[in-house]
Amino acid sequence: MRWKSCLAELNLRCFQLIALVDNGYNQFQALLEISIMETLANLESFVRSAETGSFSSAARRLALTPAAVSRNVAQLERNLGVRLFQRSTRGLTLSEAGERFLQTVQGGLDSIQGAIADITVNAGQPAGVLKLSAAPGFGMDYLLPLMPAFLERYPAVTPDWYFDNRPLDLIASGFDAAIGGGFDLPPGMVARELARMHLIAVASPEFMRGKRRPKDPAGLAELAGIVMRSPLSGRLRTYVMRNGAGAEMAVVQKPVMTVSGPDAIFPATLLGLGVGMVAVPHARPHLESGALERLLPDWHSDIGPVSLYFTSQKLLPAKTRVFVDFVTEAFRVQKLAQVLSVYGRG
């Protein structure tokens, strides 16, 4: 039946409306302008007219003119290709087709209107599962500590963390946001830089006892090193260091041990196994305690930005938008960019 097809189309459009509300109130307003609202108005005019028995009574309930209600019903009849009412001077009587159609749509219309009322109230409210990715060490040191305050502010959001050092296809894997570096930026994704990550060469005093300190990065080749290899390609990671004068030089390391991720390099240096290229915030407290010493004090390696990756802001769900804003503000207030840099404190 054509009215069943009309109802199916209405339901489909309403589900599309509900799905898109998570993309923000602006998208909701735009969707209200399409023909779904015209179809809803026509259906409501029909249902209320059938309930009250006249266009005039329905118009009072709907705050419309009787002529507007009559036009809406007439348009619905044209779209369906059937007559829904028998009209007379004494009022309206449902046709046989109108009776069947009313039974089909009456409960559905109330449900749809309830859904629209609900999403109108809740449009743009942050809620739902937020799928997030970050490197294990960085995530646990700098992002997990932000979660108590985030969840207190947005209790309807459920962060779903994936801690992994491997590069990810953020869109194909369904992530809402990722924090890290080295991601390919596919179409539809944007990156907001939070900080620059700096590495420095460190070793334990026990390891360096009796050994000559290198004068430049090339001199690290004379010392045993803990070196990271790519978990994907298996190749050893190489770095370029820069000094205060702006000179650059490649780091040459002699591996005594290789590891698949940066989180293992730092404890290995503490154990006295060799020289490691370690992130500044991991090394700083141990430099201050004397457990580690910095080699090449004037040199560091900038391995690139730590960025927040997320989908284009035009279609950003509320849960993602508030997370992006929250993390960005936390980095600013807590001065985490300085903490990650050789130019920070200490």
C-alpha cells in the first residue's frame, strides 16, 4: 500500500534525524527544513482531524487555521493516492482506507513526535561511548590523570581507551579521537597540536663509570645503546639531534638491545644497560635525583608534534567536541607543552 510506503519513508527520515543529532544542533536545524517536517505536519493534521471529527477542531489543537489543516490533509491524500475522509457539511467521516491508515500511523506518529521532542531537548548534549587512542606511556602519564575531572563534568560520556604504539587508521577503526604523533592525516580528519615531544640522550652513572663522555651525537656510537625498532617494519629508529646554535647531527647508536616501543627504553637505561633516547618528562625526575645523567646537555631531538586528531569540526559529535576542548584546555592550564620540552622547567 502507498500509505505504508509513506510511513516507512517517514520512519527512515526520522531515524536519520535522530542519528544526525549527535553531530550538533546546527545539523539538527538544517534537517528540520527538509520535507520530513512537511510530512509530519500532514500526518498530524490527518490524525487530529480524525480524532476530533472536523478540520476546525483539529486546527484549534494544532494552533493552525482550518484552511491550513485542510490543505495538509489534501496534500497527504494526493501523496498517497487515496481519499482518507468523506467530507460533508456535517463534518468528516473516515473512508475505509482512512480507517486502516489511522490504525497504522496513529501510535507511530506519537512515538516520532516524542522522539523529536526528546532530541530537541538533548541536542548537542555530550553522551555515549568515546573511542580514543593513545600511546601507552603517554596516555597513562598525561591523559588518564585528566579523566576524573572530565568524567565529573561529562558523566554521560564513557571513554573507551585503546593504548597502542602502532599506527592506526583512525577513520576505518572507528575512533572518535586519538592523541599522539606520526598519524597520516586522511581526508575528513584534522590535527590540533598540543606540544612538541623532545628526546634527550641519558644513561645511568654506573653505566658511564670509566667511559668517555661523547662530544656530539656521532660519539654515541662508541657506547652501547638501547634502540627502538619499528613494530611494523622491524627497522631501527633513527634520530637527528639539534643543539642550541641550531646545528643538526644524526644520532649513531650501537645496539646492545632493541625494543619494540619507547616505554621499555627508559627502564632499561635505569638498569644500566646502555644509553637511551628518552622523552624529557620521563628523564627529568631521575636526572634531578641523580639516577640518570644527561649526555650531550646542549643537544636534543625533536620527534615532532603531539597532536589531537579528530574528524572535521563541521560534523563533530558533542562528546568528541567537549573532549577535544577539555584536553586542549588542560594542556594549556597545566603547561604540559613545557613539561614535554627541553625548554620547560628543570
